[in-house]
Amino acid sequence: MSTKYATYETAWCPGCGNFAILDALKDTLNKLNLSPHQVLVVGGIGQAAKLPQYINTNGFEGLHGRALPVAIAAKIANHNLKVIVNTGDGDSYGEGGNHFIHNIRRNVDITHFVHDNQIYGLTKGQSSPTSGLGHVTDFTPNGVFNKPLNPLTMALSLGAGFVARAFSGEKDHLVEIMQEAINYKGYAIVDILQPCVSFNKVNTFAWYKDRVYKLKDHDYKDKVKAFEVANIWDEEIPIGIIYKEEMPSYTDNFGFLKEKPLIEQDTSKETVKKLIEDFI
Amino acid sequence: MEYNVLIGGEAGQGMKTLTSVFSQMIHKRGFYLFTLADYMSRVRGGHNFFQLRFSDDKLYSHCEKLDVIIALNQETCDLHLGRLKEDGVVLADTNVKSNDSRLVTIKAKELATEVGNVRTMSTVLLGALLKLFGLDEEYLEEIFSHKFNEKITNQNLESYQRGQSLVEQKFKTSKGNKAERLLINGNQAIALGALAANMKFYSAYPMTPATSIMSYLVTKAEEAKIIVEQAEDEIAAINMAIGAASVGVRAMTGTSGGGFSLMVEGLGLAGIAEIPLVIALVQRPGPATGLPTRTEQADLKFAINASQGEFGRIVISLNSPEDAFYQTTRAFNLAEKYQLPVILLSDQYLADATQTVNLFDLDKVAIERSIEDEPSSDYKRYALSETGISPRALPGYHSGVVINHDSDEHDEEGNITESAQVRNDMVNKRAMKFSLAKNDIQEPKVLGIENPQILLLGWGSTYSQLKDAVELLNENERRYGALVFGDIWPLPTKKFLDSYKTSEKIINVEQNSTAQLASLIKETTGKDIDLNILRYDGRPLSADEIIEKVLEVE
Ligand SMILES: Cc1ncc(C[n+]2csc(CCOP(=O)(O)OP(=O)(O)O)c2C)c(N)n1
Ligand code: SF4
Ligand SMILES: [Mg+2]
């Protein structure tokens, strides 16, 4: 594990999948040769969303569900920053569901790592949008009735250009995928399966370990295949890059952003003067 | 010289073009104009009107008594005839009927059809209207050719001439006094202020009456090199603006009360994370959907108190388009100086009223960024300091320095903490910089006599009606004055307390039903204000109405 991004005391439970994700992220940034000041890690609120606190990069810990709007705007404002979102499944797909939908459409060049423990960890064990049918929690004593949301098919159908799944228990593989995701020019989502040892007694480390397999010979350019793979769940769970397509990202729509980032461009006094005089 | 014209009809009848062309012809001649828009929340039909007051002297508000009514339909004639002066004129097509001898009908539709374009009917009326004031076609071609192709322009010019030949001059006009002035509304002034302040990022979700800030900015985005993003909702809008501001660009969002309700958690985020943020809150009558296209000043306490927890924010209410322009530029400086949200409080009346104002002067605009350019290697984003202000460095520019922003209570480095000591330090730090901000707060504007016998109070857009009212009241007996608040939170109290001692009566004037300013004054100074003139039917108070009620209560 790289020490360049420092090691902090965390408030996570021993054995939590979040540790491996944090380590993987540090390794990834190291491999990509990124200095701490070049990276901005954004989180919402939740256990996963505490990650920005535990890594020595620029950080923004915002509101529950609102990591994406902060992250994309930060990127638009200074596209020289590598902007990475690390946050939970509840944060990304529940409270922040609307931003998830629309930021896929917007396609700003950021990376979204969802720590998907299929549970609300911080608030102590309520079901999340990805909790399986029948999942019994203290808050769903008769099991979850609501159908789980599939973030991957959702992302695919909304036109996301980089869709992947990973598992915190396969760290080297996770690092590979993180690198690809960060290097992808556009919005990249990686749904990372993450055991929550304290509150998710169904989808445990062993549960995931028994099911995940790395995708081999998968043509991630084939959208139909991608949908097929993204739908595989329960008995077996494929991990890897499910879909990837090059496409223009948000900032490509603005000619003036090609020269330099927004933050380094001023609206000249002459321009403002002219705009005022248009009202004469 | 001063006249007041009402143009009314259904949405989609060409009223907007008629109004805009008439306004420009009047403006370009060097007259001052004040146009009030009264429209319904629908795309077609309904009853809508514009009231255009013009004069050779500066105007501040609209006026109820009418000299001319252009009735594009029967309803306009029926509804507004009662406000027409004795020697006034209703000008309409022959399909409008009335026994009133002041009605003058012309075959506008028939003539327009003859010209080959029935849609130029309103231009026939325009020709007749200008003729009533003895004004010819000066500027007409220039204005039409800017809007339409040659064929349609020529049809309009022809229709205009036909209209001119149908009536005789009725009103005397002076020669306008031409100068470089702007014809602009409050929202456009806010948008220009933002550009003058070098705002780079504007995110918003459409909501009347704030939408036109965004629609203006988006048309100038390329030219001004700014990003204007339509967010998926107001929660996204404010969080985007916060994200952009957090890395160092000047960012802004704008909305009306409903959208601001959704932004409330974000407002608190800007408070605790100390992000400089400017929010335009353009009020309309609430709660919930309320009256979308009408005016009210009922979000004052909401703006001041929105969000859980305690933190400083500055609320500036806007008095006029000039004020909106300069205050918007100032809002960005204050937001950055004190690293907190600044709310610009406007309303539909100011947002939509197009008026003649003096040219905005960019030499009066200062951009003060308050950014730390050379942070040391042990830089801390929330470093405790004597003023409560921590130097603000930007992420990405300083090797070895990282910037952390946090919505949790945090330590000096921006890391989450539950330490009681740090919590106290941080709450106190934020409170300290807010008390410091009080030094930058501007006292209310004084109208009429300073420390008068009869003192009127107001805030925000009622500045314009109060200005006219006080002037007229003083014509009879010089004993009236008004204090109109611009900066309203923190509430400046010095001038108020001075006048409080000397005035015999204080009358508070507001566009809401609960006298929120009076209650804020009571809360802040302990002083009671007993007399209120309140209007909350969604229509703007007029100077005449204020005068009438002042004379009633005093
Ligand atoms: C507006 C708002 N609503 C609710 C909460 C409480 N809350 C904090 S985190 C959270 C859910 C966290 O779940 P998830 O995003 O999956 O993160 P995890 O803790 O599982 O990593 C909730 C409901 C909050 N902080 N803010
Ligand atoms: S509650 Fe669950 S997600 Fe949170 S730290 Fe503990 S194990 Fe991890
Ligand atoms: Mg979770």
C-alpha cells in the first residue's frame, strides 16, 4: 500500500470492506503517478463517504446524496483536477438517485466509486436500494419487499460510457479497474461490492467470494452483451469492465475550455462593457 | 410631462412585440420609461397586460391612472376603463365595444390584412398610439429590421403608417433628452452584475420569476466564457454552485421560494464548509406554488432563518436595477471575504419591470478575491484566527498543500471531529467572522427628509414606490421621509434608531401579510412599529396607494 497519501485512524469496523477500497485507491493514485494536490476526492455522507477524510488528497465531504453535483461542478471549474467520488450505495442510488441519472447524461469526466454494501451502514442497518428481496433487517422485519435497483443496467440504459463492477475482496483486480476508470475520459461508474460486517449479515464476505468471477473474453464494446453481463446476479456475479465506449465528455462542448480550465479564464471588462451597452 | 399607457390582451396576440417596440421607440427618443408586466401563469390566453409609464424625468415606479389603453380584446377595455383619466383614450380594433365616449376604434385588423399580414394588426395600433402623442416613425425601421426579415419589416412599416393616418395628436410631448441610458429589468441587472464580478459558473433550475437570469446568461455564455448549467433540481443547482466555488471560481445559483426551499440544506453546507456562494432569491407569492407570476416580499424571514444550525449569512434586498447590478458585484466580494453564503433578495416586481436607468459604470466595480496565493506547507483550510476568517487557498495549485472541505463539524484541517473543544472553537470562529461582516453592512437608503415627522419603512423593491410616494407627499407638506433597507441581514439599526427618536409616526410598508420587517426590527431593536401598509394579493403596491393609506392612518 502506498504511504504517499498518508494513513489516518478511521472510524470503520475491523473487517469492513472499506479498508480494502481505501488501500486500493491509494495504490491506484500511486500507480497513476498523481500527487495529492492534483486529486480531489468527494464524498456524500455515510460510512463509505468518510473516505475523503482518510486520504491525503484534496477532499470535499458534502451532504448525503449530493456528492455528484459537487464533484462534477468542481471538475468543470478546474478540469486539471482528477475528481473522484467515493460514496455509498444509499448515497448514490437512494438519496442521490436523481443526480446519478442526470450526471450519466451530463458525462463530466469524473470517476464514481460506489461502495455497495447493499445496506445503510452509518444509520445502522436499514435496507438500501440494492438490498435483495427478502433481506431481513431491523427495519424490514418481514424482509425487503421493494425490488432492488440494478445500478449497472441503469447506467447502461442511460448511456454511461464506462460501467464496471468490482469486489473489495479482489484488491489487485480492483486497482486495475480503478486505474481504467480514472483514465477514462468521461463519467465512469464502478459499483464495488463491499461487505459490511456489522449490518449486512446476508451479503457477507463469503457470500460475495463464493459468487464473484472475473470477466474473461468479454467484449466490453458490445452493449447487448454488456446488458446481459450486468444482469447476472445471485448465483454468480461477474466483476470487471462491463462496458466502455469513447465519447465526448461535458467539457468538450465548450471551445474555450480547450485552452485552459474555467478557473483560469476571466470575463474581460470589454466584454462586460459591450454586454451592458447592448441595453442602451 | 408624464404619460401612462396600458397594453392588454391575451398571451399570443402580439402584445409583447407591441410593448417592446413601443418601449424602445420611447427609450431611444430619450424619455424615461417604467414598464410593469402583469401576466398570468399560462402560455396562451388569459388576461395579461403591460403598463408603460414614460416621462422626461427619471421614473421609479408604475402608476395606476391611465392616459391610454390599447385594448387587444374586450376584456382589457372592460377591466381597466375605470382607471382611465377623464381625457384618456381607449384605442382598439372595431371588434371592441363600449358606450364610453373615450373609446376610439380603428380597423386595425382589416388594414393589416390589406397590407398582407394580419399579424401586423398590433403595428397598426402602434402607429395610432404614437400619433396620439405626436410621435412619428423615428427608430421604427431600425427596431423592426433587428427583429424581422425585410419583407415582414416592410409590412410592419406599412401597417404603422396606416395606423398613424387614422387618429389625430391628442397629447403634448416634450423633446426627449437623449443620453446613453439602459432599458433593463432587475433580473438582467443581476445577471450583468454577476458577469461584471467575473462569475464563472451559474447553475439553476427554471422557476418563475428567477428564470430570466439564467436565460440571459446562457445566451452570453460563449462570449463571456462562463458555464451556465441547467441542473436536474434545485438541490443539484446549489450543490453544483458550491462544488464550483469550492475549487475557486465565483459561482452562483438563482431561484424563487419553492426552489430555495429545496436548497436549504445546501445553504447550511455553504455555511459550515465556509464556501463563498451567491444565491439570487427572486420572490413570488407562496407558499408552495402560490401565484407563480406575481409579486410578494414574504420570504424575508425564510431567507434569514433557512437551514438547521447556526451560521452567518448576509441577505441583501435589491432596491432597483442599478442597485441590483452593483449589489450583485458586491455580494461576490462579501461572500469571498467572509466565506459564507450571500442571498440577493429580489421579487417579481423588480425582476420583470423594465425601466430606464443610468449606464452601469464598471469603474465603480471592484473585484476583491480574498484568496491566499502562497499557502505554507502546514496550511490548514479552517485555521483558527483572530478574525475568524481562515485564509482560503485553492486546491490544485500548490504542491504539498491539500484542501479539505467538510460538512461535518471539522478541525482546522477539515477533518471530521466530535471534540467538544473543537466544536466550540469552530462555532465561535464562524460567529466571529460574521460579527466582523457587520462592519460592511450598509445602512438603509434615506428618501425625502432625514429624521422626518412621518417616517415610512420599507425594503427591497418597494424602494421605487416609496421614492415616488415620499416625493409626492412632501409636495404638500414637507414632513415625510423613508428608510428603505437594502442590506437586511444582519439588520443595520443605526439610522432606524436615530429616526425612531425623532419621528412622530412610523409606518411600515411591505408586500406581505405579517409585516416581516417590522417583526425583524422588533426582534433586533426591541422597538414596536404599530402602523403597517401591507399588500399581499400578488399585485404591486403603487405610490398612489401608499399615499392614500398614509393619509388615512397618520
Ligand atoms: C438529508 C439526510 N438524510 C439522512 C441522513 C442520514 N444518513 C446518513 S448516511 C445514510 C445512509 C448511508 O448509507 P450508504 O450511503 O449506503 O452508506 P454506508 O454507510 O452504507 O457506507 C443516512 C440515511 C443524512 N445524513 N442526511
Ligand atoms: S458499519 Fe459496515 S460499512 Fe460501516 S464501517 Fe462497519 S462494517 Fe463497514
Ligand atoms: Mg451502504
